[in-house]
Amino acid sequence: MPQKRVLIVTYYWPPSGGIGVLRCLKFAKYLREFGWEPVIFTAENPHYPSLDPSNEKDVPAEIEVVKGKIWEPYSLYKRFTGQKKDANVNNIFYVKETEVSVLHKLSVWIRSNFFIPDARSKWIAPSVKLLLKYLKDHPVDAILTNGPPHTNTRIGTLLKQKTGIPFLSDYQDPWTQVDYFQSLRLTKWGLAKHQRLEQEAFKAADHITIVSPSWKKDLAEIGAKNISVIPWGYDPDDYQLDKIEIDQEFTLTHLGIMGYDRNPKIFFQVINELINENKTFESDFALNLFGQVDYSLVKEAKEIGIESVFNVKGAVPRKEALIRTSSSNVLLLLLNQQDNVKGRIPGKLFEYLASKRPIIVLGPPDSDVANIISETGRGITVDYSDFEGIKKALLYYYKKYQEKEISKPLLQDISKYSSRNLTQQVAGLLDQISKK
């Protein structure tokens, strides 16, 4: 039976690194198994925050990739604010290396009101023009977009409006409800435009997918319809690693962005108290942070006095990140301290689950993440403000470390979160909308 074709509009594509590339990449990897041939549209000259050539292994053989040129404002921003050419400014709403300047604030105002929905917005018009021409000669049965960047969502919206091709709009983060939206310095007309384009996207989409149950409810409350939950997942193929040896130290590891809105001040205070109460704990313990860390957290750790165990390791390639995850005694997951935190299920949660290591989550005990942690039996969720609860969790795992019980892998079944099974659900939705 001939396969149907789906055009996937995604800014992130190999050799991009980071978590953002993985959602569409894993969909593309497995879609053929369920009757869909992916066709990728991506940027020809993107400004990726990191590169990871190892992601190339998941690109399906002989897949068609269409590319369109993009102009992005990041080089202008770096010149305007006096930053180095190689500075990573893609996550400026989450992580800052120093206190922000007046020029930074002005730049955010310009980006917020003249680059809508995001910094890649100048890619929209030329992409729609290119793809309308492409689709005349290379028809597809459906369009799938992933946002953010919601430039992708806008491209899909316009293509649906102009062609009528069935449209599946995927949200790994919402648009106007995303946590950093409140950090935008919006005028009234800027806010109105965001909201208008978002509503157009809701209306154009034949079906919408989003990563968590709480965010599904949030989208429905502002007018979205036909919504399904497709969470982030994990790919078992990524965990065909060499034999992993659990760290000799009592390591607590965090991977990924550690932004200002994930400042675990009380958690740091608990560590300081444990160090002061037990010098053996200080010699055994290491808090290892891989990825971008906001300057305010580094400052906080120094002021509280935990420098001896506070290790900022920087970004590492994906394979090394998975090894570090799988070899750590315990993993740390910090949920954003924002209004929409109950629906925030970071992609790294599923990589943590796949590593078979215990997890300490800081965030609301009634969040979607807490529900998954409870369902899978993989760790403990404690509120950021719960000093005694945090201390109890750390001592619980420290005792297991001392008794040499911590190295045992956790083997509860999490296969429903595998990339293949989640892609099967996506293929089912594509089947559904393409039959209309």
C-alpha cells in the first residue's frame, strides 16, 4: 500500500542539538512504520543554540528535506548589546550570564512587538511562498507543524488557509500561555496581534496536540478544539550505551537549562545545613549541573555557601548527557516557578525515566509531572518551599547510597512513553484528519 505524505514544518532539524529538535526528529524516524512518509521543511541557514551531529543517526534514509533561507535578528542583537559572536542568546528569557542592561531591555521590546510570534518571524512569508510552489508539484496528504517557535505554527496556518490541506498543529509549548510570554515587553497592539494569530491557528488546525493534560485544558479555555495529549517521550535506541558505572560520589545531577525561574534557594539551604551537620555528607556529595545556568543561581549558591559541592559543567553533547544521566546516583528536575507549572512536563523527564535512576522533583505535588513520578514509582516530588520535605528526600537517597542500594536500576514499565508508541498515536491522528 503506498504511503501517504506528511509535510513536517520544523525550524529545528539535525545538526541542531538540544531538546527542541527531538520531537519532530523522532516523529519522522518512526512515521514510515505507520503508513506515513515524512517530508521535512526546515531552515537553510538557522541560528541553532547548539549543534549535535549524533542526531543525524535518526534521520530516515532518503528522506526528502526542503530548505528555505531564513533571516534572524540574533547577530544584530549581539552587536547591539556588545556580546561575542558565538554567545548563546537563544534562551535569553530563561538564562542570563549577567544582570540585564538597558540595551537588552530595549532589544526585548523590539523583539516582542516587531517579531511576532517570535524571532524567526521573518521566515514566514518566504516559506509560505516557497511551499505553495512546492506543493503544486509535490502534493501531500497532511501538514504537521511543531511550535515553538510558533513561526512554524503560523506557516502551517497560512498553508492550510491557502490550500485546505489537513493540518495537525503540535505544541511542545503553548503560545500566549507559555511561561516566558509574561517576560515579553508587549504593547497593546503587540499583545492583540499575538492573540489574533493564535486564534487563527486554532481555527485552521484540524487537530491540535500538546504535551500535557493541564495544558490541554488551558488551550481549551481560550478557544482551541479537537485537542489530544502527546507527551514528550524517550527513544530506547538512545540508551544502547556501553556498560554504565554508577558514580562513586553521591551525585545529584541536573541536565538542561537552569533558568532564573527555577531558583531552588531553599534546596541550596538544605544542602548547606546537611554539610554543616555532617562533614561526611560534604565529602560524599556533588551537585552537578550540565547545561546553561542563570547567573543568579550561581550567585545564590555562593552566598549560601555550597560552592564546595556546586559544579557548573556547561553544555555537553547529547550522548555524554545521557551517560551522565544514567551514571548519576539521583537526578534533579526543577519545574518552572510560573503560573502554568502544573502542565510543564519537560522533555528531560522522560530521558530521566529511561535512565532508570531515581528522581527528585521540585515543584507542585499536584502537577502533571508529579502524577507521572507517582505512576511510574521513579522518585519524590517536593514543593520548592518545603525545607523539611527536601531534607527528608535527600537523606532518604543518601542513606540508600551509604547502604549501597542506590545503584540498583529502577525497572518499572514506561514503554507507553516510547517515541515509537507516541508516533503511532500521531499517525492515527494524521489518518483521522486526512480522511475528512
